[in-house]
Amino acid sequence: FACHFPGDPVMPGCLGLDAMWQLIGFFLGWRGGAGRGRALGAGEVKFTGQVTPKNQMVTYHIDMKRVIMRKLVMGIGDAVMQVDGREIYFAKDLRVGLFTSTDQF
């Protein structure tokens, strides 16, 4: 928190969003998908609060809407991040793919 921002410590919002993408990728791997997870996009993202050093608990809730386990391994889900029981981040239609090769990226 010390560097973001000096005198006004706040967890960067992109870290919370990235955690949501990573949880979808983790779920795909847990379901047996192979490869490296890559965020492919989001339909809508809203930040309505912040995480500071005073907060005690951050919780993520992921609602998987679609899972494709073919040659293409992809998950689509909605996600919420809560801090101390209050919803502060919402993301709709998060898309994550698993890729066995990332050479073309």
C-alpha cells in the first residue's frame, strides 16, 4: 500500500479485477483444462469502493455462466468482490481462456 498512493494507501483496483480473472482460470484448471490462463475481456466492470489497510477481509464470489471444455477451453462468469461484507467491485461477463501455447500472443 505504501506506493499506491503515498499518504493515501489504496489497493489498486486492477488487482481485484485480476484476482477475479485468475479465479476463473483456476476453476478451469480444476475442471481439468490444460494450459496457461489468459484474461480475454470483460463486458462490464464497476468499482464502488476501495480496499485500505484498515479493512479486515476481502471476499470473492464467482458465478460461472458458461464453461467450454473442447479444443478451446474458456470460462465466462460474473464476479463480485466484497470488503468487510460490502460489495465494492462488480464484473460481468469476465472471459478467461486456457492456452497450451502462448507463442502467438
